[in-house]
Amino acid sequence: MDLIVIALILAGLYMAWNIGANDLANAMGTSVGTGALSLKQVIIIAALFEFLGAVFFGGRVTSTIAKGIVPIDKIGSVHPDIVAFGMLAAILAAGFWVTLATFYNLPVSTSHSIVGSVLGFGLIAAYNGTISYSDVHWGELTKIIASWFISPALGAVVAYITFSIIRNLFLRRASNLPSVEKKFISLQLITACYMAFAHGSNDVANAVGPIAAALNIMGAMGSEISVWVLVMGGLGMVIGMATWGYKVVETIGSKITELTPTRGFSAEFATASVVLLHSYSSLPISTTHTLVGSVIGVGLAGGIAAVDLGVIWRIISSWIATVPIAALTSAIIFVGLEVIFL
Amino acid sequence: MKDYIRSVFDVVSESPFVPLEAHARKGVLAVEKLTEAMEAYCTGNQALLEERTEEIDILEHDADKIKQKIRASIPSSVRLPVNKKDLLSFLKQQDSIADFAQASAYWMTLRPSKGLPDEIKEGFLELMATSLKTARTYEQLVGELYKLLATSFSKEEIKKTLQIVPEVEKLEHDVDVLETALLKKIFEHESDIGGAGVCHLMGLVERVGGIADKSASAADRLRSMILRR
């Protein structure tokens, strides 16, 4: 019983580390790329606001991952250990897939991975007869998957509008263009905080959602998500940022020097707003995919010299691959754990 | 561990407008070298002419490489704020500037200027200077592109940029006038120069004048690219 909690926490921390190291770094990359913030400033802002977002606004999406997809109460009433091992399998499967994807630089989302792997556990529970297939919250799942299409599109629309307003109000009337861009550097300080907060509020769930589910069923935590669970997820992501994410930010920042502060501001503002809206609606979405949508929106509004839409296909194929792969891996790990421990 | 990076920022691809400016610079540098080559030709300094010709050759080759790089950087998945076909057609004209500089330099090495009347040498130097001026004004126009992009094509910047186009066209017209006058002089001296000489000089007039022609048509296409966005 205690061992499984420790295993869950370790797996959750590994997932959180990954999110901090790569996803948070992607979210913060634009701030460094435009030259608005130094690497050190970005890391401090990211750490602080990611943590705040996770702790104060991360509960909703965490609840969705924990019990929005699979009816854990029903499975837990058969035996609480099934939920504990199932959630361990889910988090290991997602962590494994994200690690693999990162080595091969595939634009895989941690949110999609965890949703897929939790679903995989639910399906194997149904296969085992613990629950029936119709017990899986298909309606909620459909809403989640629809939000994966809507969020990048919404990011593109919001970014398009934001940049168009900036262009018409400031850029096209500017007598002194560099001074306009300079003003947006200070605004980017605000959007960087906003971005980190939004990211923390949505992505902490990918690391701690399964832990929350297990703790809840084992009676170690009520149906409200305990703050210490979110604190742990937040810390894990901050550690990921501090130990590896800074390198990713640096690499990204040096690659996208063509984004100016007005463009970076537009993309960040749009992304953070869309992500926060989804956190409020309890929907786990991909921040990085939303950011891609936003950058494309700025590009289509004429803000970027060259936008490569090829990445859209890479993202869509990663969606198609992620859910089945994560679900299957999670099911296999669960069966393994079941054979050994149950 | 070095490659443990998962990023989505390939969505921002390299701007073709930066190498476009570098490409224009190579062309104008080639024309500047050609001006020196022309002086060497007129003073009969064959060694210097050969040297400049080689330098122009390298510049033309560099320009070609940049052109290939620009073409390769805009596959169908890449979106630009301008029409891609317009950009390529203007790049092609811009590329011809270096080509004409190279062709002119080669042409001069074929036959020495010995025995040419001073009047004709002066005509060539003047034609060369005006062609160079046309190319330089054109480069100034290309230099405005980054401002257009930075303001995301503000009307004012477009107006300022497009004001340069008629200047290039005016200079190109001046070159046409100089070409006609020079050809006339060449035929006036046809008995001194000889048939082969006349033929050679006509070719040279055409090539040096071509630099201004190409600058003007590149400017014209640049204008279309900006307006047809």
C-alpha cells in the first residue's frame, strides 16, 4: 500500500519533470526568442507562475484526469488496489511515450498521452469485467478530444485578431517602429507570467491527475484535490525547467529570433488565454499545440516572414498515434502489474 | 542526452527576405567590380581586367548559391506574407543583374580596346556609371523590404518604398538613351574600328545596358509583389 503510493509519486514526479523540461520550455521560448527576457528572468518567472498556476488553478483539470474519463469510484468499490495499479500503469505509459517522443522530437502532447493511457486502463478494466464499456465516460472523452481540435484553432483566431489590432493601431501608424517594439517588451513580461500560470493550471494534471485518483480511492485524500498533491506537481515541473528546460528554452530562443516582441506578445497572449479558458472548463489540452496555432495565426495576419504549415501534419499524426499507443502501453503495463501484484 | 528536446517551433521557418537582401548585395558588388573592369578595359590594363573578371565570377557564383538557398527555403508548406510566385519571379530578375555583370566582363576579355577612339571609351564609361547607379538605386529599394515586413506592410512604408521604383525606371531610361547614342558613335567610327570591332562593341553595349534593364524589371516585379500581396 505505501510502496505503491511512493511508486505513484515517483512516476508523477518523472512526468512533471518532463513537462517542465520540454512543454514549459516551449511555452516560454517565445519570450527569449524575441529578446524580451533573459534566460535567467524566464526561468524565475516560469518557476514562480507555473507553481502558482498549478497550485491555485490546477484542481479542475486534475479532477478530469482523475475521474472524468474512467469511473474510478466504481472500479475502486471492487478493489482500491485496481485503481492504484491502473493509475500507476497510466502514468508510466504516458511517461514512457513522452520520453520516446522527446528523443525523436515528435510533437507529442503530455495531455494527450495521459488521457490516452488513463483510457487504456479504463478499457482493460472493462475487458476484465470490472466495469462495463458503457461506464467509461465517453461523453466527457468526446468533449476532451474535440477540445484538442478547438484549442489550436481558437489560438490561431485569437492571435490573428490580437496581432491585427496591434498592427492597425501601432505598427502601421508608427513613426518610430523600434520604440513600439520596445514597449511590447515590457508587455511581454506580463504575458510570460500569464503563459506560465496558464500552463501550470492545465498541465499539472498530466503529472498528478492519476496520483489524485489513487489517493482518493485509497482514502488518503477526499474528493477535493489536496493542495500538497498540486504543490508536488508544481515543484516537479519547476525542477524540470531548472535542470533541463533552460537548455530547451535557449535552443528555441536562438532559433526563433525572427519573432519580434509584438508578434511574441500576440502569440503568448492568445495561447495563455485559450489554455486558461480550458483549465477553467476542466479540459486537458496541449499548450504547445495551442501555441503552434497562435503562431500560425500571427503568421496569417502577416506578422511573420515565413510560417511552415508542415508542422500541422506532424501534430495531427502525433494525435492519431498518441492515444492508441498510450492506451495500449498502459493496458499492457496494467496487465503486468495485475499478474505480479493482484 | 543532448537531443532530449521536443519543440514545435519549426512552425517559424527561416525568412527568405534576409538572404534576398544578401543576394541583391552580391549583384551590386559584381556591378561595382565591373565598373573597375571597364576602366581597366579602356586603359588597356588586361591583367587588372582578368583579375576583376575572376572576382565577378565568384560573386555571381555566390549569388547563385543564395538563390538556390532561397528557392529551397520555400516549399509548398511554407506561407509567406507575399505571393510566392511573385517572389520567385522577382528573384530571377534580380539574379540576372550578376549574370549580366559576368557576361559583360567576359565579353571585354575577348578583345582588347586598342585603337578605340576616346569618344567611344568615354561613352562606355558613362554607360557603365549610369548602369551602376541604376543597380545601386535598386539595391536601396530592396533594403526597404525589411521595414515593410516589420510594419507588416504599413501603407506609409509601401508608399515610401514604391517611390524608389520610378527612380530606377528613370535611370534605366537614361541608360537606354546612352546606349542609342553610343551605338550611333560606334557606327560613325565603323571604318576605324572594323566590322569585328563593331560587332564586339555592340555586344558590350547590350550587356552593360542589360544590367540596368534587369534592375528595372526586378524593381517592377518587386512592386507587383508588394501590391498583389
